[in-house]
Amino acid sequence: MDYKYANILVVVTMTMTYGSGIPIMYLIAACYFFVSYWVDKILIFYNYRKPEFFDERMALSTLWWFKVALIMHFVVGILMLSNSHILPVKAESAQADYNSE
């Protein structure tokens, strides 16, 4: 179970961190979670006999890392979207004259 949580955290953190600059990562993460959900469901029904014991500590620490990923999403997204090499500003719109009619 700890490896599954680790994989989920890696995908969420990388997607949230770099998703603003590389939007295809959202689609890749959605496909990963869709496939992972169905594979885990099939494995639970057909292969796993006895569930492993775990408590809520791992789930609560994972939720804390989701909050860190959200903050990283905001910070790195602002840095990426404010970079003029990623989203260049045209010269005409940068020097618009709003007083002329």
C-alpha cells in the first residue's frame, strides 16, 4: 500500500507542479488514474486474498502532501505564466493608447 501511495503522490505532485506550463500532463495524469483505478479494482476482486493492515496515518500524511502540491501548483504556475518566453506579449498590445478615440 505504501508503494501505491508513493506512486499517486509522484503523479499528483509532478502534474500539479508542471501542469501550468505543460497542459498535456493533466490528460496523462487522468489516464494514469483511470487505468490505475480499474487495475486495482480487478486485482482486489481476483488476486488479493487477505487485505494488508494499515491505519489512517498514511492517508492523513498523503493529504498533507496534496496540500503541498497545491501550493507548488500556484507558485510554479505563477512563475511559468509570468515568464515572457512562455507567453510573449505583442508590442502593439503592450503600448496601447487608451486615450485616443
